[in-house]
Amino acid sequence: MTRHDRVWRDRAWRAMGALLCGGSCAAAMGLGEAPLAIPFFPLALLGLVLMTHGKRVATALRAERRGHGHTADVIHAERIRRHRRRLD
């Protein structure tokens, strides 16, 4: 996988976060002060996290889903592997 592919994938995750955040905020504003707008708040927060961290969120979720007790260690190892590939 080339660097261009990784950058594109990260930007796609960030764009998905922007769409999720913007869409949920627009839907909540459309509902006004109705209690139905409350479920859109977590979606907006998820969108903010995706916009900030990009595909690292997917890596963390994948590691957590597979039952890794040391998610941070797994993410750190992934970054080290990626860095080694970049040096090659």
C-alpha cells in the first residue's frame, strides 16, 4: 500500500466524520428543541472524533473488537510497523 493510498483512506475517514457531524447537527436543528434531537448528540460527537483522528479510530475499534486487552499497545505496534515500512 502506497503512502498516497493511506492518505486517501485517512481523508475518507475524516470526510465521513464531517458528514456524520454535519448531518446529525442539521437533523437536530431541524427537530428544534424536541426530545427526539437527543440521539443525534452522540452521532455528532462520533463525527468530531472521526474528523480529529481519522482512520486511527478504525484501528482502535478493530483492535477492541478482536479482544485485545492492550489496545494502546496494538495501536503503537501498528504505527511502528508503518514507520518501518516507510523507511524501506
